Amino acid sequence: MVALSLFSMARFTTFTEYSDQVDHTNSVIKKIMKTELHLRDIDRGERGYMLTKDTMYVRFVNNAIDSIYSLIGQISAITSDNPDQIRNMALVKGSAAIRIAAVRQNLVYIDTARSMTPSKYYYDSRELMKEFSSRLNGTLTIENKLLQERFKNEQFYEKLTSRTLIYLLVIFCAVTLILFFIMIKELRGRMRYQQQLQAKIIDLRRSHDELKEIAYAASHDLQEPLRKIQVFTNMLVYKKDTVTDDEHTLTLSRINSSAGRMQSLISDLMSLTSLIKIGEEKKPVDLNRTLQFILIDIDDRIKDKHASIDIQSLPVIDGYGHQLSILFKALLDNSLKFTKDNVTPVLTISCEIATGKELININPNLSEKKFYRIVCADNGIGFENQFITKMFRIFQRLHNEDSEYEGKGIGLAICQRIMANHEGYVIADGKPMAGAEFRLFFPVEA
């Protein structure tokens, strides 16, 4: 379409050029014919003065001479691009000068002569008039020839331009119809996709409702049998009966411990599912005050680990206070849990405003947005970065159950869920036996 448009513009431009040339040639021809008329005016004025000696004819002749010189100058200017006309106009100027000189000589002779007989100057001027008229006719012939050629080209390009415009209009209509049908097809496809998406959303809501029912069953129906198992095993453990030996007591204790662990896992799972649906509104939360309450709550663990905790100035953000308390408590518990032997645990929490360049791998559109970047770092046992994805999954632990490090593998999953509720992001970075670092990105409100 662009190529056709450019082609049409080129044809129209050429047509315009030839049209201008035709107008230019017509203008030259009109000026040549005016020059011929003024030449005849000179002849009539000359003869009128010879018959009447009325000076009015002299003024008439002088005006005609001035007009001839002016027209010759104009013709020379507008035909300066044609070498043939340049030569012809040089001859025309010479003939005009000679013809006008002979007329003036004849007028002078008429003023002094007493006889009415035409003088030699008159006959000379008549011959010079024919010569001058012949030169003008030669110029006129050239222009008429140019006019025919240019008019022919003008008509050709006029037809060509008209056809090109018609073809272009037809092609534009055809392309428009094709694009219209493509748009209709795409629109129908999008409508089908929208219907499929709507069906998926309905299925997703149904699945979500089923998960809620499962979670409800896990929190109520499953915990009740577990509590009864624990009660009955405790009754058997502490029952004064000679039949119950130490081996049976150990077995019952393990059953009781496993039931308690399962109950704890179910409780943590309920905590995670409860974070999916939020019924409260965000409020300004002072993270400094939140951390103060958390430190009071875990003071015994801090003293037991002889840990050093350095908390720098933290911002006030719009969020859910209870969830933020769970978030930072889980991170601090994590740091106090995975410490190195014979090394004083050192935990630092700092904050600064930064862009989301570190989040490009998550979403490239976040690179220029501003965030509160809160860094929670420790000098614990750390971890291999290849296990980062595994760390944030539910019930995924980097250590087996027989490891000296406790944990159920749900704390970091809860942290990630809380950050998602705050439209934020969490990134982990660690080195084996060199500590771990968790970077929290909270969006800076406009």
C-alpha cells in the first residue's frame, strides 16, 4: 500500500509538472502574439502619422515600442531554459531594434519633408517589419511544437494518474475488507478464548472452594482424631501396668510425637491457607514497632542463642499488621534456627529505597519502579543457591528429619505468601557456612 501510494504520488507529480509546462508554453505564446499585435500597432501609427501628422500617432507608436521591449524581455526571461529559444530571442531583439530605428528615422523624415511621397525609410521599415514578424513566427512555431508535446504528455499522465488512483482505491478497499475479515476472525477467536478463560475461572473457583472445604476438614475433622490418638497414647504411656515394658512405652511415645507433629503441620497449613483470602484493609504499619514486639516475644530464644540483633531504621508501609508480624518473626526464627556451632549468631535488618533492577528475572517491567528493600542477613549455616526454588515450596526442607535442625518447611512459603499479599517480592541469597540473606521488596506508594 505504501509502494502504491508513492507510485501514485510520483505519477501525480509528473502530471502536475507537465500541466505547469503547458501553462508556461501558453503564457509564452500569448506574449509572442501580444508582441505581434504591438508590431502592427507601430505600423498603423506610423502610417497614420504619415497621413495626418497628428502627434497622437507618435505617442501611440512610442507606447507600442515600450510594450514590445517589455514583452521581449519577459519572453527572454521565461524561455531561458530552452537553448533554441535563447538563439531566436537574440535574433528577435536585433530585428526589433533595427525595425524600431527605421520607424524613428521615418518619423523624423516626415517631420522635415514637404512631400507626401513615402520615403526610403518607410519602405525599409516595411521590410524590417516582415523580418521581425518572421522571427516572431519562428519563436511561435517552436512554442507551438513544445505545446503539442507537453499537452500530449499531460493527457497521457492525466489518464495514467486517474487509472493509478482507481487501482489504488480498489486495492485499498480490498485490503480494508481483508483486514476487516481478519479483525472479525480475531475477534471471534478472542471471544472463544474469553469463553474458555471464563470456564477456566469457574473451574478454578470450584477448585478453590473444594480446597477451602479440604482445609476446613483438615482443621476440624482431622485434628479431632489426632487429639484422641494423643490422649490414648498418653494414657497408655502413663498407665501403671506391669504389662507395659520400656519398648512399648518408647513406641507409644513415638506414636504420640508423630501425631503431635502431624497436628502441627496441619496447623501450619491452615495458617498458610488463611493468608490466601484477605478480609481486612491495609493500614499504615510502623515496622520498627512491629520488630520491637517480635523481639520481646522471642527474647528467650535470643538469650538462649546469645544472639546479637542489629535493627536499623525501618519505614512505615501500608500493609496488614498481623501478617507483617508473622513475616518478620518467621525470618528471625529461621536465622536463630540455622546457626553455626561455637559462633555467636549475628542478625542484621536494614532498609533502603531502591529500584527493582534485582527483580528483572521476575518481571522486567519492575526495573524502574521504587521499592523499600529490607535486607535480613545472618551469619548462619547458609545454603546452596541451587535450592532457592525448593526453599519456598510447602513442606520442603533442605535437611532431613534426622537433622539436628528443626523445621517443618512451611515458614518461607508463608513469607512468600505474605509478600504477595503486599504486592511485594522476596529474594533469597546464601552461601554454605557463610550465612544467608533475604531481601524483601515492598512497593513505595506514590
